[in-house]
Amino acid sequence: MKSNLKEFIRYVSLDVLGMIGLSGYILADTFFIANKLGANGLTALNLAIPIYSFIHGAGLMLGMGGATKYSILRGQKEHKKSNQIFTNTLYLAAIFAAFFILTGIFLSGKIAAFSGADGAVFSMTKTYLQIILLFSPAFLLNEIFICFVRNDSNPKLSMLAMLTGSVSNILLDYLFLFPLHMGIWGAVLATGFAPVISISILSKHYLKKQNQFHLVKTKFSPSLIGNILSLGLSSLITEAASGIVIIVFNMLILDLNGNTGVAAYGVIANLSLVILSIYNGIAQGTQPMISRIYGKGDQNGLRQILKYAVITTEVLSICIYLLFFQMAHPIVNIFNSGQNMQLQQIAVTGLKLYFTAIPFAGFNIILTIYFAATDHALPAQAISLTRGLFLILPAAFCLSWLAGMTGIWLSFPITEGIVTVISSCYYSRLSKHHAKNHPAMP
């Protein structure tokens, strides 16, 4: 038990730091764009963020799906098949990269228009979308290598790569936006260069021959591809659903409060990315341990790791919410360089209501990754779809009609609270089933 706790602290602490760094890609853009380009720039960024969520989600799906299966196979001593998993993951990355690049070249203007960008912000939104899509190969490969290096017993290098990418993004954001005055081009180029720098750090794992995963000569395998996509799909659903939710929220808020309301929501949405990245860091930090322990059939070890993850998440949730509640005004003010009082009022109210969801959201994220890490793809996908689309979108439409902006803010905590009850029941039922029929399994 002591060794499990020590390993849990090591993996989770490193991965949380790394995920905070990774979420800094967009948060840095939010801060510098707000201060340099004002409310219109902030609106353009928020309209473009959903596409980043799709790219990030695709990378996570490939990375988490491939690395989870890789770790399970390593625990089962299936070394040849684990290398085939890595190779097929890269085959999939090439297909997704081609799709995103073609989308960036031919459809960025149409996506900007569909997102609700008007004359004042259309050009900035289109530029951000086009460049971020052209950098998609770097984002995809970065996510894949981060996941595989972490699962290959090197969480420290994964964390270092994520932090280095984030710091470089912050420095380049400042350089391109202020001394060089490159506008929205500068912000998106800084974000695009960040994963390239991160990959260069991760290459150390391969160059020093520390890695146990290798490219091998193998065919495109439908069965292996199915394993990768199935286990990683919940990660894509979570990120893609986040993008869809942002699109829907933007449209609803445009009708209620115009561009100022969307800019205020941009502050909330980007802070949410950072907070949820902490929970994803805890979940992804535990995933290599859970998959390896699952491969060995250690039921008690699995319960211990899940217990550590849930306790850590809930304690952090309480601390984070108390901080946001007490410091709502100064936190929003950081992103309100124009001292827009309407934006300040909307965002402060939203901060206090929206983030009542975080104890529930953290718990749901932990259970989603737990199910995927133990080769139970279906419940992971069900939780992701329920919290990401099936509940929150109807809740947003209904509650915004009943209570305006207050209803929009409350749709997130109400959704996560309901999903917590559902996911807890599912875990309890699944645990009883396996305890009865497969004593060595979770």
C-alpha cells in the first residue's frame, strides 16, 4: 500500500503540473489577447476555441487509447503486440492530421461564420482557426508522445515537456503581440509552436534509448485500431463535447448579452479549461498505474488508487472554489483590461455559479479514466456523452429560457451533479458484478 501511495503521488503530482502547463496554451492567449486586442479579440478567441478542443480531443483519444492498451499489454508481457499498438497509433495520427489540414485550408472561413463571428471579429476568428488547424500534426503527435512516454515509466519527462511548451507559449505570446505587434497572427503562432518545442523535449526519451515502445513493420490492423479508438473515445468525446458546448453557449449568450457576454463567458470557459486540466492530470496520472495493475489482476491495488484519486480531487475542489468565491472580482479583472463594467459583472456572477460544478466534474473525470484504463470502454463513453452532450445541452436551452444568464451558468453544475449519481451507481453495479464473476478483476 505504501509503495502504491508513493507511486501515486509521483505520477499525479508530475502530471497535474504538466496538464496545468498544457492548459496554459489557451489561457496565455486569453490573457495577452485581452490586454492587446480587447473584447473583440477575446470574443474571436472564444469562437475559435472549439476547434482547438476537437484537435486536442483527437490527440488525447489516440494518445490515451494507444498508451492505455500499450500499458495493459506490457503488464501481460505482450511486448510484440504493444509495439504494434504504438505503430498503428501513428497511422491513425497521419489520417487525422490530413483531415485537419484540409479543413484549415478550405473551410476555416465557413467555420468562423457558422460560429457566429460578425464583421468586427470575423477576420481574427478565421485567422486563428486556419493557423491552429495547420499546426494540428504537432498537436496530435505531442499528445501521443506525452501519453506513451508517461506510460513508459517516465512521467517526469512528460511533465517537463508540457511545462516547457507552455512557458514557451507565454514568452512567444508576449514577443509576438507586444514588441512585434503581430496581432492575432502572433497569438496563434505562439500556440502552434508550443507543441513543436514540447516534442523536441520528449525526443530525449527516444534518443537516449530509454523507451520500450518502437515503430515496427506492421500492417494497418482493424482490430488494433478498434482497441485504440474504443479506449480513447471517451477522451475525444469529452474534448469535442466541450467544443460543442462552447459553440452552443456562445450562440445563447450572443442573444442574451451580445459580444460582451461572449467575452465574459470566454473568461469563465478558459479558467474552466485550467481547472478541469488539474482533474485530467490526476486522472491521467493514475492511468498508467491502473492499467498496469489491472493487467496483473490486483483488485485491492485498483481500489487503493481510485480512493487516492477521488480524495485528492475532492479536497482540491473545495480549496479551488473557496478561492474563486473570495477572489472573483480580482480574478476577472486580470482579463478585463478595458475595465468594461458589464463584462466584469457578468463574469463575476458566472464565476461563482459555474464553478459550483467542480467537485462533481472532478469525480466524473476520475471515473471516466478509471473505466477506460481498466478496459471498460462502454461506461467511459457513456459518462462522457451524458455529461458532455446529452444533459448539458438540453439543460442550457431550458434554463437559459427560464432564467437567462443565471440559467446558463447553472446548467453546468446541475448536469455534473446528475452524472455523478449515475456514474457512482454504474461503478457500484460493475464492481459487484466483477467481484461475483471475476474475483481477480475490478
